[in-house]
Amino acid sequence: MKKFFILLIISTFFIQNINAQAYAGPDQIVCTDTAELNATHVPDAVDESWSIVSGAGTFDNSNDPLSVVRNIAPGDNIYRWTLYYTGYSDYDDVIITRNTNPIAGFTVSESEFCPPKNVIMDNISNYSPGYTPPDEFRWFVNGAFLETTYSVDENVEHLFTNTAQIDSAYTIKMIAYDYETGCNDTAVQNVLAFAIPYVAFDLDPHITRYPQSTVEIENLSDRDLWPYLWDFGDGEHYYQVQWVGAIEHEYLTWGTFYITLTATNSGSCDGVFRDSVVIYPPCPYSYNEPGIIAEGCQPLFVQFYDQVYFVDSLEWKFDSFGDSISNESNPIYTYEEPGEYYVRLWAWHEGCNSRYERIDTVIVYPNPLVDFELNPREMQFPFTNVQIENLSNPDLISYQWDFGDNLYEYQSEWFVKTEHIYDTWGTYKIILNGTSNHSCKAQFSDSVIIHETDTINDIAAGFILYPNPARDFIRLTSKINLNDAVIEIQNAWGQNVYFISTKRTNNLTELDITELAIGWYILKLKINDYTIWYKFIKN
């Protein structure tokens, strides 16, 4: 504001224009009890100074337009900047409003510890009466931003570590902000992470195979620790009250073992180091020596047992050709044909650079050939003398005859011919059991019919069996109708292998024998009360 003064001196007058405006600077809002004033200095003024209109405060220099005012009272404080001239003065007021800061504060769960340690910072910040709680909290560790929370009830957790060989100090800072006043406050806490002792060791070897299972351990840890506690991972422990450079440990079995060393320094902090050793099982082996593991007559049923220890996988080959293979431990195999078979077994285990191999032998003995020919096969009582030609192997150790009339004969050597006389008429089944020198047995049977009358002569003369030998089909022709006739085919062991009940009215019956194995057979024809036998060969 410009002011004009008129001075009257005697009878002469003049008009003086004086710029006497004072400026105290902009109003301020502060969050502390100190503020920097910013008034304008006027060089023409005789004097200039600060004074308190209301509120409180202490000026560092009341004549300095840029003075610092301290001890500002909460609320509005009015400070006046006055300019003094000769005969007059001018002034201007500035308002400095002091808002109250939030009260930042927190506690730590532990201030000194052995790392690693999770420390909880419990927020206990407060606020002055008439204000609201702080709105935001920013957390820092050693100057690095950690996180922001928005409630005094929300705590912060941080993992402190120490990789140095000396104790490490950390400074935790929390700044609390009040959105309403724009003020903040800072709280600081210090924590100390003790040094962790250096603990380490070296293993030799890391991988080995049982029974070479002794491991040498070189202790690389600090030498001023106490104690040193070893855990070898197999239930065994070792306690040392002072540093020892090298130890060894023997494992009594195989597996993966974790060795742990724990040592304590003077600050009661533990250092821990862990490493592992792998001990493989021995390579597969067996106490069994190769040899004949089974022998017998065909078909031979064999149960195999590997009896090999420390096996991950195995393979059987049951014959020299390798056509039959199994990966089971105890497989079953049947040998249908006679011969000497070499059975190979291979076994493997992980980490073993060689395989176990064993060759065993299985001997399958042939079943003996047992056969005979009846002459005649049918007769009429009282002619009952049957001649039997023995067609069996001549080197069997026994021939046991059952003539079907409760009479038996045992022969320990082969005879070309045997005869037997029946006491009456009837149908008699003759059975021959033969045993080889390997106790292999076979049986053959045939029947002889002794008729009371001569009816059979008329019947038998009416049948013809052809071709014989045959490959695919055999044909049976008759002079009579085969209606209601029953046809059976038996093998050399007397077992039925073919059966047909014909209802045909013509005089020709054709039988398909393609499925029969090569050998000789008996065709049995039953018609009415009579039975007729025909021997034929399948080739």
C-alpha cells in the first residue's frame, strides 16, 4: 500500500511519495515447532523486526527477515514484520499453522539373535487428542524399502540373515503418515544379527559300493568352535569337544545317507552343514552254482527260482534259441518236447557296470513207446487164446500187463510175444504200462472180444477202413446201415480224442482227422451190442 504525506514548512510546500509497504511472506502450514520466515527486506527502512501477535515462538534473530522461528505452538500463530521509517512505520502479518504429527512407534520381537531369524515389528504408533490415527506406514531396513501397511494393527515380519564372519547391525525405520494433516513421524529400531560360525566338511568318496563303505571326512570348519556334533544319517552320532581335522565312518548297509555337522560359536550360534553319501548295493550275485536244476519226463513242468540278491531287473531264456523269455523272478515254464535245454539267467542292478549270468540245464526225457498188437482181436468161445505182439520200446525197465480179467503179469525185460487165455466169453480191455530207465511211463490199451456165438463174423466182414495210413480223412464203408452206430478214436495212451454218433443212413462214413497229431490210433465202432476195433496211422 502506498501512503502520501504533505509537509507544510513556513510558506513553502512540497509533496513526498514514499513506498512504505511491508511484506511478511506467505502463510505456512508446518508439522514441526520450527519454521523459516520469508519476509521482504527494505533497505530504506530505519529498522525492521519480528514480533508475536498471537501464539508462541522464539526468533533466532528478530531483525532478520529470513529468521527461523522455534517453539511454535500448535494451531495458528501470527507473526508481524514491521518496517520503521523516520516519523512513521508499516507492518505485515504472516500466519503459521502448526499441525500435530502422528506418533510413530514399534517394537521388535528380538533385538539380538542368531540368524536366520524372522523378526516381528509390532506397530504401536499413536496420535494426539483430537486427531485420527495415522493412515499409512512405510517400512525400511537399512534404507531399503520393505513394505507399506495401512493400519496400526498390521504388523510386519522380516527374515534377517548374516553371511559375514562378524556381527551385522540392521536399522529398521518406520514412517507414519497422516493424510488429514499431511504430517509424518519416524521411528527407528536397531537389531543385531550375530555372526554364524563357518561349518563345512568334504567327503571322500561321495559315491561307493558296498562293502567298500568307509567314508573319510575332512573337517573344514572354524577351529575355535565348541562342540562339534556329527550325525552320520544311519543312527550313529559323534560328539567332539574340540576341532579334529579328519575322521572316518563305516556304513554297515547301503543307501543314501545325509551327514550333518552342527558346531557352536561363543555367541551360542549354531552353524550347520550337510552333505550326502550314496552307497550302492553289491552287484547281483547268487550262492547257486550252475548245474542241472530239473529233469523229468515230457511234458516237464518246471518252477524256476532266480535266488539272486540285489537285483533291479532280470531276464530268463528257457532254451538255446531264446524264443521263450520271462522277466519274472520265479517263472514257470513247461517243456513239451524231450531234449537238453540250457537256461540262461541275466540279472542287473543300478550302478553296477557288470551283469550276473548263470546257465543252468533242464533235461526232458522222452516218454516210452508202448504198443502191442492183438491176434486175433475177436474170437468165438471156447477159442480164447490171444497172441499179443509187444511193439513197445525194447529197452524199458518194466512192462506191466493187465489182461482185463483180474490177471496181471510183470515183465522186467522185453518179450516179442505174450499170450493169454481167457476162461469165458466177454469183452476184455488189455492194458500195458511201460516204464523207462528215467521212470517215464506210458500206457497202451486194446480190447479183445470173445463171442458166445458166431454173429460177429457176419458183422465184422461187412466193414472196410481206408486209407490207412491217412493224412486228412479216413472213410468207413459197411454193408449194413450205420444208423445209431457210435464211433470213438483213442490215442496210444487210451485217451478218447475223437467221438461221433452217426445217424446216417447210407453206407459211408467220413471222419476228419486233420487235427490229430502224427501217430497211431484205434477206431472203435459200437453198433448194437458189438464193438469192432480198427488200428490206423495218422501221418
